[in-house]
Amino acid sequence: MTSVESLTQRFANRFHQQPRIYRAPGRVNLIGEHTDYNEGFVMPAAIGFYCWVAIAPRTDRKIVVESEQFDTSAKLDLDSATGQVKPSRSWSDYPIGVALQLRDAGLALRGANLLFRGDVPMGAGLSSSAAIEVATALALVDLCGQAVDRTELARLCQKAENQFVGTQSGIMDQFISLHGQRDHALLLDCRSLQFDLLPIPESVRLVICDTGVKHEHASGEYNRRRAECEAAVRAFSRVLPDVRALRDIDEEQLQQHRALLSDVTYKRALHVVTENARTLESADALRNGSVERFGKLMAESHRSLRDFYEVSCHELDVMVELANQQPGLYGARMTGGGFGGSTINLVEAIHAETFAKSIAAAYERETKIGQQVHICMPADGAARVEPSELQ
């Protein structure tokens, strides 16, 4: 029995209904880290790990969310005032927050039962939370028979995470989960939300190495970094009135007006400004088939995240150092918010299996932490699982 068949059966046993099934992928970001909420450029790819949701309508106005992986469940009365619904600080805040945003955006949502299953590794920086949000949004919108533009769905999912969950994330994770395409990364302009498809050569693989750690202070530090970037923008705007985000600053301007910034805000701005430039240069490298150039830019990105943005950690740095010792590597860097999670490695395809085994063994010897390595290529974005796929 496949995982989808099992989810369908468990839903039928629990709710006595035959559900529709939807899936939304996690993502890995190849380069362009902590630039999304600065209205800059990112280069994510959807990966073949998914949040699955089974859904069927109810006869009342309640949204009921349950999970195969967590004991906690939640209910939302669609007639409740938004301010009356409080987050529970559990996984269910993601689907409940999305339902609230869809309702408040004017969609005529129906009551529904939802049962979730996920295989996006949690805590690995691969955006399991956005996968939950996007799967929820797609399922609820489809169930009420209304068409919503995918970019608008991404905005609403991001808004749910910002306003209900309380994480001040950018739009990248939700956007790639909805817009991902097989064998391609996306160069996304986080201001205009325009994107270009960038082919990932068949000669390489994306190898994701999960460090097995997620430091507890990660979410607080993430919000602090965003606040530090906003402080830099306020300082620049005193002399450069057209600046509304670090996206609008180039390195020459940064150095010219460095005295406006504290040492900390200067380092944060330096990372964002140079990371935007690296991301655009990386897109050119992929268009020209230069994976060697791309790999060097990945290495520069990791050093900047470690030294200037200060969101790496010992385990991530060890993983990158070990990757650089393996044959077939083009480039390695941390990916995601930082303070644990995963690294992304661009590896020659013929070396990918050996790379994965060698780095896993080396990392465990070095840190005494067992971890998982995933060999990937970019996958398609969120979709309904058609009945034919359930056979």
C-alpha cells in the first residue's frame, strides 16, 4: 500500500468519507539566503519531499485538522472573529492560520475535515511549514470551487505565517512550493515576484545533508536578523530617500555610508547586498552551464552567512568543511534560516552516491551525530493527486 493509499484509508476510517488528496513539496534554497524578506533575489528549488493532506467537506462551518504524526488536533469555527482565534504554538497553527487568511480574503470557505501526513524532514531547514500551508490552501480553495492565482495563494500563506504563527518569514518558501518545476530552480525577485526558470544540468545532483541539530534560539534569532536589516534600511533612508529595502543598496553605497550603521547592522547589510549580487551571478552561471562558477559562489555565500550574517553554527560549518574534502563537489553551503538544519551541496552525478556515504560517515565520526543525506533533483510544485495516481 502506498503512502497516499494509506492516508486515504486512514481518513476514511476516521471520518467515514472518501477524501481528495493534495500534496505540496518542501524546498531547498541553492543560493540567496536571508534576502527574501529584504525584497531581494533567491534561487530555490522544490524537492520531492511532501506534505500530503486528505480533505472532505463537513456539513457545518468547522475546519478540523488532524495529523498522522502529531497527537494534537485543532478546530476552527469559520464564523469566529479573527481576533478570537489564538495560536496554540503547535503544528496546527499553520493550517488554521491559512484558513483564517483565506476566509478574511473573501473566499467562501466550506467546513472541512483535513488529515495531514508529511515526509519533509522537520527541523532540517527544508520548509516543512510552508509545505503544510500550501497543501492546506490548495485543498481548501479547491474544495470551495474557487480559483485563486498561485502567487496570491503564496502571499496569503506567507501572511498566515507572519501574522498568526508569528515568524517573520519572506515569501520564498510558499512561492517555490506552488511554482516549482521539475529539473529547474527559480530565480525569484522577491519584490516583483517575477521569476525565471533555470535548468539544473543532468550531470549534477543536489545533495542535502541534514546536520541533525536545530538550536532552540533559531526562531528568535531569525526575527532579530530581520529587525537588524530594518534598522539598516532606516539609517540609509535618511540620506537615500528612495531606499525601502536592502535590495535598493549596492556595495559601493554601503561602503560610502558605512558610518550610519553600527558594526552589527553593517555586517548584516554587507551579507544581504553581496548575496543579492551572488544570486544574480549564479543565475548567469546556470544559464551558461558553468557549474564550477556556481559552486564557487555557493562557497562565498556560506562564508558570508557564517561571518557577516552569523546564522551558521558549528555543525553546519563542520558539514561544509567535510564536503569540501569529497571528490565531485562543486560547492557547499548552509541552506535555510540557519542555527542547524541542512547544507546544500552541488555534486557531480557520478560521485553523488559515494559523496553521500562518505560525508555521512565523516560527519558522524566528527560530531557523534547520526544524520541523513538526500540526493535530489528539482520537483514540480503543489498539486491535487489525481484519482488515477491512487490506484
